[in-house]
Amino acid sequence: MDKNNKNSMRITTTLLKTFGALVLLIAFSCNLDETQTVAEFKNIVLSDEFDTDDFIDSDIWTFDIGNGTNGWGNNEEQFYTKRTENVSVQNGILIIKALKEDYSGFDYTSSKILTKGLKEQAYGRFEARIQLPTGQGMWPAFWLLGANCGDGTADTEVWPNCGEIDIMEYRGQEPTVVHGSVHGPGYAAGNAITKTYALENDRFDTGFHVFGIEWTPEYINYYVDDVLYNQITRAQVEEKGTWVFDQPFYIIINLAVGGNFIGAPNEETVFPQTMLIDYVRVYNK
Amino acid sequence: MKTTKYKYIKATFLFLLALSITSCERELSDKVEFATYGTTGDIFTDTPVGLTDQFFVSFDPAGGANTEGFGTDESITYQGASAIRIDVPAGDDANGGYIGGIFVDRGTGRNLTGYDVLTFWAKGSTTATIALVGFGTDFIDDKYAVGLENIKLSTDWRKYTIPIPDASKLIQEKGMFIFSAGGIGVFPEMGYTFWMDELKFEKLGTLGQPQPAMANKEDKVETKFLGDQFSMADYGLRQTFNLASGINQTVIAAPSYFSFTSSDIEVARVNESGIVSLVGSGSAKITASIAGVSVAGSLTVNVAGGFPVAPTPSLAASDVISIFSDAYTDEAVNYYNGFWAPYQTTLGGETVIDGQNVLNYTNFNFVGTQLTTPLDISEMTHLSIDILMPEVLPTDIDMLITLKNESATETTFQQQRIGGQTYAWDPRTGDINDTESNATFEGGVWKTIKIPIRPTAETGLDKTGVNLIIIERIKSSNVTDLHIDNLYFYKE
């Protein structure tokens, strides 16, 4: 525990320093000068606006079904399905719905969609406009996983060596807070490089918000709406382990119920809960 | 037990109605200016902000409220130079056993539509529970009263958040704050001190997920009499918001925040203040919403016949000490329902049904009537009480009536079990075979029960100072609703 705390303290300090520099820069220069590495990702390469009712584009999305091994490695309590009860498109919105029901030996069902094998890319701007669910035990996420993630055989790497970029994670019991993280060798799970962002006068479960990253060979910027709240640099990552973010990743959007990150739902958690996705967009240079 | 009376008073809308009927339609002239009210959110920061000269308006001392313990403190503050200091009295304090009251806006009221919560910081001299905090009570019509019950004090400063059920209603609010606190433990409770600071309405923007409710979110069904009138406030009106902390904060909300709908207005009509009038026979389901959000739970009333008239007492007034009767002059009472926290569920009290003054108790488990001045009943031979059970008679009627002489030094009592059960409850209870008291009830029919006042040698009751009459259901009894009239002592 102590070790963890020390680590997270150091991360925070580093981030603060980075931030300080950034703020100074913005304050004193009208134009970003040419020595600053600024990635401008303007070329849209993937855009799913979910504009056709009852249609989930199978050229973009596939599904993970079931409860994985040990609740997808996190003791999650839901069984993922691709039934319309759990995932559907209505009125321009992709709806992922967590239900409380007996299903295949589990107490909850929900859904997890991913672009694995369909849309994979290294670097770029990844963003989605999402309204999050609410209540103890709700764990929605918008994240990327290295396309080479696997069991370690045949050119695959085991997690966390393949890398994970969490653009947005959220605990239903903390309705104003989201988390952005990277996991890799030397900085995974409890030791991930992470930062939280809290809305001052708003919450994530009462309206849509844009969650995104700008990912370059040198850093990953995290933003919510128009607020850039974190930059994780290659140097920062290399202080703890290896930078594994130079290869294609795929997108995952899911709504988990329970699990190590948040704990189980309680008697006040209202079901069903929905995660509403207005769009998912990916840009490159 | 703490005895906090917290009750909504019916508001009158007749003048509003008159206004809208008499005014003809015409364009507003250029000179017209709508009255606007101040939007100040601060109530107490370092000094009271825009409050009346009295600052603190106490609950009625006649009801036991202690007016001595209110003040400010310059040495213990959360922020700035001064905080509100409340000295909660001991339960047996001669100046009153609890403290509570309201802060009222100095002017014509404030427009609070831009806020979503009332917040303040508080700490106690010890860990303790404050029975009630809230706002919207102005001791005039209490139209938009809101209460948060049983907040836990720490010995360090903590922030408390009271959500506004629907801020759009608060265009002219005078009731800035209400609190009510009793001592710790059982009678005579131990006194303590608590401080409050930075009391203000705020716009947090972080409230979400409203979950309004009534009747414990159940679909409640009740049989009532034609002509009955009651308030929806008696059916557990609540508003819940999820706070930024993830906590679901639930407040008691006055009926005026809600919009009620009756499925059959020829049976039940609900006015803007949440007063239901039963105007015809049949069945009607009352549902509600608040700011467009449906309220969980409902009340279905099955209205049978008209309300039966209670028997008219015939004894001479000189032979009677009356507590509740139109036939006699009643002794003063502090209350016909003490709303004793935390175990009492009984709601209701004095009401008028079809022109009759009666006591109507709902959600009944036990209820007490407290006399203002203890009665000397040494000369009296009986207690007479008229009880009306609902049309649908409960399957297990088993009740106990206790006459109590309660003082700080000694408590004595006599008890009588009624309802037709066949064994004594306690040596102090009367002879259960006494036919006068052991009435058999019929649904929808008034029964007069006459309980003998027995010798002090048998019961221990000191008859010179009876100050409490308690009616309770016992054992497995399922009595939940009853009407009472003509409650009096008499001598044969």
C-alpha cells in the first residue's frame, strides 16, 4: 500500500510539473511555437454516428460474449450478450443497457462492443460523445487495447505488455469523476499511470460529454469536452517501464457491473442502467 | 422519546382563484412591472443575512420548545468571525426539553429558483443526531416545507446538503431555515451544543437522478369515508437526489411541490396543496409527478358510504372532564399526536370529516395525547372513548389504552386492554371480562368504550396528575386506521 501511495504521489508531482509548463506556455504565447510538438489530427478515418435505427455496423463492431475468465479478469458480475435488450441503436444513439436478470448463471447482463480485427490504428485522435449511467456498481469504459494482445503465442503479447489506453473509466457511485489511464509493462492495474478529472458544476450521468485522447509517438493527451486535463509522455512512461504505444490498437466500449474497480451494486442501484453513445470518431494526420 | 411536532398547514388559494375570475383579459401596458424578489442565497455567514430582527423564531414554548439555547459564537467558527451556536437542552430542562425554530426572510421573500440546494457546515460538542433541518417553513402556510431528518453530527466540521425538490416553485420563499433538536438518549435526554456556519442556498449543478416517492413507493389501497378530507402530506411524500458524493439524499417534501392526478375526480379530488376531498362513492387512484418526473407509489382510495355520526354524549358537563368532544369544553392539550420519534409511525390527528370534528389516525401503531395541565381525575369513575374502525374491519383488533401520570420524578399508570382478546396484558390492566370496555367492533360503526378508573391500590396510578393518554396496538394486531371522538372522563 505504502509503495503504491508513494508511486501515485510521484506521478501527481510529475503531472503537476508538466501541467505547470503547459499553462505557462499557453499563457505567454499566442501561437504555439514550432518547437512544441503539436499533433493535429484532422483527417477523419472512422466515424460511427449511429444514425440508422436497429443497425450496428458489423464492418466496425464485433462483440465479446459471456463473462470471460474471472469476470474478464476483474471479477465483473455481468454476462455480456449482443441481444437488443442489451445493445441497440435508437434515434441516433447506441444504447448499452445493463439489466438485472438471471442469465446463464449470472445476475446481470450488459454488452461490450469492440473494433478488434476490424478497425485498428496506431496514433490519432479517438473520441466519443457519451452519457454515462449512474449508481453503485456501474463501470462503463471507453478504451483501447493493443491489437497484439493475446496469450503470448503466435506474435501475441500477454496483457499488460500489449498495452492499454483507458480514455474514460467511471464509477457509478462517483457521478462527477472520470479516470484516464495507461497500462503497460511496469505500470499496470493498481500501478497504472492515471489521472482523474472532476466536473465542477455538472455530472456525467445527466448529459452527454465528449471523452477523447490525442495519441502521438511522444505523448497521450486526455480531454473531456474542451478541457485538456492530462498529458502522459513517453518519458513519464519510461520512468516506470516500457512505452508500448507504437502499434495498432482497437476500440472497446462496454458497461460492466460490479468488479474490483467499483464493488458490487447495492440496494439503491436502479436497474436498468444505460450508457448512451452519440458517436465514435477516429482521426489521423 | 423526542416529541417534535412537524406538520404542514393547509394553504388557501381562494384569493388567487378570485383574482383570476374577476380580471378581464387585456394587454399589459408598457408600465407594468412584475414584482421580483431578491435572489440572495446567503442566510448566515458571519451575521444573519436579510433575516428578521428576531433572527430565530422558536417553536411554541407551550409545546415544550426551549427558547433559551439560541445564540452565536465568536470563538468557534467554521469560517470568519461568527457561527450559530445551539445549546440543546436536557430532556427535563424546566425551560423546555428540546430546541427548534425557523429563520425568516426580512422582506417579502426571496426568489430561490436559481439554486438547487441549501447547505451549511455544522459540528457538535459530541456526536449526536439533529432530528430535523430544512427550509420552506415560515409559520404562515409552510407551503414549500422541506425537511431532512436525523443528520449525524461529528465533532469536526462537516458540510450538509439539503436538495430543493423543485426550485422552480420557489419564486417567493420566506422560510429560510428550520431545525429541531432534542437531547441524547432516553428521558431525561442529555443536552449538548452544536454550531452551524456558512448557511446558504447554493447552485451546485451536481445533483441528478431525482427519484420522488410516496407511500414508501408502494401502491397503497385504503378504504375511506365519503366526505373525508386529508392531506397527501400524510402519505410519505419524498424527493431524492443523487449528490456528487454518490449519496442518495432524501428529503420530506411538502405536497405543493407535487402535481397530483386523480383517476376519477367524481370520487377523489386533489387540490394544489395536496388536500384530497372524497366527493363520491367508488374508487380513485391518486398518482403524482414532480417537475415532470413520475412519483413512485400511489394511493388508491375506495370510498364507501358517508361518514357515520358519532354518538352524542348525554352526561351533564359537571360530571365530565373532556379531552376531545364537541359536546363539552375540552381541556387544553399540547397535542393529540406527539409524532414520537423514532418508533411511532402514526400519522394524522384532529380533522374535520363531513362537518364532524374527529381524531383520525393512519399508519397507526401508537399515539399519545398530552394534556397541557395534568388532570386531577380522583373523582372520576370512567374514561369514555368512541372508536370507529374502517368498513373493512382489521382481522386482529388488540389495543391497549394507558392513562399516565408522567413527571420527572415518578411515572405511574393504569392500563386497559380492549378489542375482545382473552387474557390480561399486565397486572395493571383492567378486568378484560369487563363488558363495557371489552367491546366487539363492527366495521364502519362507532363503538363507545367505557373504561373503569380503578383504585390506585390496584394500579399505582396517581390520579391527581394524569397528563398522557396513550393508545397503542399490541401483540400481532393489524389495526392501522381508526377514528376517535368523544374522549372524556366522567363520574357516575
